[in-house]
Amino acid sequence: MPYADLHCHSTFSDGTSTVEELVNLAVQAGLKGLSLTDHDTVAGYPELVKQTQKTDITLLTGVEYSTFYRGHSVHILGYGFSPDHPSLCHLFERHQKRRRERNLLILEKLTKKGMPIDTSLFLTTTPPTAGRPHIAQFLVDQGFVPNIPTAFALYLGDGKSCYVAGEPLSVTETIDTLHTAGGIAVLAHPHLLHSASLVRQLLALPFDGLECHYGQFPPKENARWVAMAQRHHLLITGGSDFHGSNKPHLSLGCAGINQETFEKLVQKKIFP
Ligand code: AMP
Ligand code: ZN
Ligand code: FE
Ligand code: FE
């Protein structure tokens, strides 16, 4: 079991576990370090700080941003930043505006296909960073599809009939903002990117680290990315990408980093 898991999601984005449940799982898994990396928000941190006070878990501030590079979707993990830095807060607002506008466009497309979702119910029952997994759950609840993977396969997956990319937020601007807020920028799950050549192009940008250890892949597959991180002199990070029952095959702590790497990262800023 790794010392720290640096990639997980709560109900503040598209995870199904509350922050309290997440902390209980972290304790059960024997984790000593944790970074909550909800999509485009740090809204879970005040509760996370409260819930970890009675544990021996050390926190590292984290977030996962959705950006675009030359038409490809790219996820960037940020760590160790000051969560209330004005530049960062402004970027959170822009990301959340992008999500809101995009969700409404997706709901319009679904309505045109005969699958209406009650917009006001959607907006009042999902977090400000809601995304496609929430829409998929509505489609399941209303009986339009049997399960979430089918919703993605038929309608919501990249390039499918009801997919909307939304305003593309740039990789370089996101990295710059994380640096301005005293944090570091890590290229998330390179395993899922279109090609190794795209990863190399991205690593020419001022990233600080590469997420080499990723829950969904076996150690042999992760080793390839460790080698690439070493060639580029990047920090090697890792995490499960735990989403609760939205990704039932990934348990909290199934991937992560050792104590030495975690302590190096924590020397940066942690949430007060
Ligand atoms: P969004 O942030 O709205 O673009 O939604 C992306 C999220 O949807 C990812 O972080 C995954 O958690 C989830 N996701 C993407 N593809 C699938 C899929 N085929 N089946 C289930 N969940 C998916
Ligand atoms: Zn997610
Ligand atoms: Fe991701
Ligand atoms: Fe994630």
C-alpha cells in the first residue's frame, strides 16, 4: 500500500463518497498522506481539514483541472498551492462557468433526442462542478439508459452525439496560474492521452511532474511513465483516481507515492 494517494474525487465533484466517507476509507487503507483532487474546485477542503484532524493523515492541497491542447482533452493536477490565491479563485470561477454552460448545451442535445432532463432539478441537486457523470446518472435514473457506461458509449463520450467540449481552457494558462499560487503542475494520467508524441509535446511546457502511478494500470504500464518522467527530470506522482461507485474498480490507495516523495511535496504549501 502506498504512503499517500494524490488523486481522488468526492461529492464536491463527480465522486460518490462524501469527504467524511473518503477520510474513513483513507484511514482503513492505512494512508498517511492524501490530496483531494476534485475537478476544478477546492470546495471540499474545509470539510477535509475538519475530518482529518482526528486522524494521522497529512493533507496536500490538490485539484484536477480539465484543459485542452491542440484539440485534445488534457487533465492537469495541481498540488501545494494556496487555495485562496485570487488568480486561482478566478480560474476556478472560469472553469465552473465553462461547466455550467456546457452542461446546459448537453441537456439541450439530450432533449432534442427525446431524453429531457429537468434543468432546475439538475442544477439544484448537483455541485457547481457537475459534469458528464452527473448527467449520465440522471439518464440512468430516468430509465433512458441501463447504466453509466452505456450513457457514455451512446451519448456522452468524447465525440458522441450529445458531447459538447465547452470553452477550451489552456494548458499553459493553467500551469502559470498554479505556479502563481505557489503550487506545482502535474500532467495527469499520461496513459489516457492520445499518443506518446502528444505527451512529449506537453512535457515541453513548464510542468513540474508526471502522474506515473495510476490506479487503472498495472505496475508494468506505469514503469514506462516513470522512465519518461526521469528523462524529463520531473517529479513522479501517483494516485488511485478514486470516484466511489462511479469507478467501482478503483479503491482509495490502490496507487500512490512513497513517504519520501510525499514529504518533498508537503514542504510546499499545505492547506492551513
Ligand atoms: P467531464 O469532466 O464532465 O468531462 O466528465 C469526465 C469524467 O467522466 C471523467 O473524469 C470520468 O470520471 C468520467 N468518464 C469519462 N468517460 C467515462 C466512461 N466511458 N464511463 C464512465 N465514466 C466516464
Ligand atoms: Zn472525474
Ligand atoms: Fe482525470
Ligand atoms: Fe480524476
